[in-house]
Amino acid sequence: MKTPTAKELPSGKWRVQTTVYGRRISVTRDTKTEAENDAMILKFRQSDVPGIRKKIAKNLTLYKAIDLYLADTTEGLSPSTVKSYRSMQKYRFKSVMDKPLASDINWQYVISEEKKCHIIKVYKGKEIVTNKTVSAKTIKNAWGLVEKIMKHFKLPVPDVTLSKVINIEHEFLDPDDIKVFLKLIEGHRYELPYLLCLHGLRRSEMIVIKKSDIFIKKSDGKYYIRVYGAAVYDEHNKLVEKKENKTVDSRREVPVFIPRLLTLVDAAPDGKLYTKSPNNLTRPLNTVLRKNNLPEVGLHGLRHTFVSLAYHLQIPTLVTKKWGGYSKNSTVVETIYTHLSRKDEEESLQKVEAFYTDSE
């Protein structure tokens, strides 16, 4: 069974004619690639016979297999996940993207060569090659996509060895720095979104919070932030709102810790509390931090700052996870708690050493 081939029409469009169960199907698109991909997706999805689907898969390139996989699973995937898969399709494993999925590929060699590739970033629509090479985590994620596709098409998954992923701890503000930071951003044009992130909200959660989501709970008369839903970028770089959060535990009610937040919310108009692009927030934040000799933690670092403060105040891990919307299996809170406990241990040792040094 051959992969459908498109032919150019006098109009400049491209058409593919193929057969599924003896019925002639015609697909016309603006480009050759679009016509062939859509024809293959249609052919694959209409063929519910496992044997036929497997034959089609064996004639697919890895690139087209990703298209088919996404066509079959998009409804169950987050827009941000689809975006990341499209990025992998475009930038990772380029040497084998146009090879048949079922061909004899030395994946261990491909992965080894991928480590030498440089990361490409897109800035204002232009691709920029950076000096950084592909990280072990990026390769692991890309290989994870290949594994999913192999299993989706019932093909054997090659046995490969991946480099160990080194978890880099995200920077955050120490408790002593938090009050300094609060004074620095008072009156700042982005003070409100920064304060929301200091309450442990993810960026995707913060940008959908509305004024009506700040409410008083009848049971205790205190103010809470209702976290329900999120907004993420899709493969076309457009913000898409979704009712689902990152995890089941992400839907939550977070107590309002910072009184200043209520003042700002009260003065804000009805509707969303932040209406601009979330990409506008990090650079001004890091500028304020840098100019005042504080670590440039970025927007996500404010979420981790919430965890560092919880440790400082001896808040139990389960409570921190509940307020932060971390899943029960997440190790982020434990990692930060462990990091800070080591710091406490070092400071304690210095105090003991100073005691004996001063007594000499």
C-alpha cells in the first residue's frame, strides 16, 4: 500500500486521489504536504481493520506518523502538549523524520548525534540558533513521543539508553527577600499578577483568574482565590482557555495571604484581573530583581517562592501541596523543602563553629 501522492492542479492547489474500501476519495489543499498528510490521515482513520492500519503505518515517515498520531489523539491532549509535539516534529531527530517509521533505524546513534545539535529558538517569527546544545531532558521528551507513536501503530519499540536527566533547581526568593520584593513592586504595572503568582498560582492559572474568583468563604469568613481552569499556548501560538487544570489537584481554593492583593482586586474592573500577554511579565520582573541584587527567579520562581515561604513557616508538606495545586505524587515540594533544610543545617553548623571559635 503506497503513501498517497499529490498532483498540482491548474489552479495552483494540490489534490490527492486515493481509495479506501473501494471508494475513491479526493483531497484538495493549498500545498502538496497538506494534501498528502490530510489524505493519509483520512485513509488511516477510515481503515478500522488492524491489518490495513498496520500496512499504512509501515509506509509512513516519522513526520507523517506524528501527524496521524495527533489526528487520532488531539482531543485528549492539552493544546500546550500538542504545541510541544509539533516543536519536536520540527526540530528533533531531523535526520530520520523523512524515513519510514518501520525502517531499520539505528536509534541509539540518532540519539547520540542529537546531543550535538544546537537549540533553535523562535523570536518574533525568526529562528535563532543558540550556543546551547540539546539537553538530556529535551531528548528524553522527544524519544518519549517516538515511543508513543511506535506503540500507537503497534510497532516494536527499539531499546535505547538515554542520558540521565539532571534536575536543575529553579531559583526562588528566600523569606528575607520576599518583603523587600513586595515593597519594590508596590505600584508596579504588573503588581497584581505577581502577587497572584506569590500565592502559588501557575502562570497558566493566573491569567484566567477573574475578579469574581476572589471570594469570601462562609465557613471561616476569609478570602480565597478560586483556581479553576487555565490558558495555554497552542501550536499556532495562540492562547487557548481550557476548563481542565494541569492535574486533578490543581483545582483548588487558595487562601489570600497578602492583604495588598485584596486592595488591588477591589480597585480592578470586573472580568479578568490580567488581560495582556503572559509573555510580557517575566522581563520586567527580572529587571526589578536584578537592579536590587535579588535573584532573577522569573515568573515560575514566584510559585517556588511560595513553597520556600511555606517551609520557613513550617507549613506541613500536604498543606503546601494542597494550596499549590501539586499532585500527591509530585516531588517538587519535597525537593525545595530538602534544599532549604540543607541550608538550615549549614547555618546551624556555622553557629556551632562560631560558638567554639569565639570561646577560644
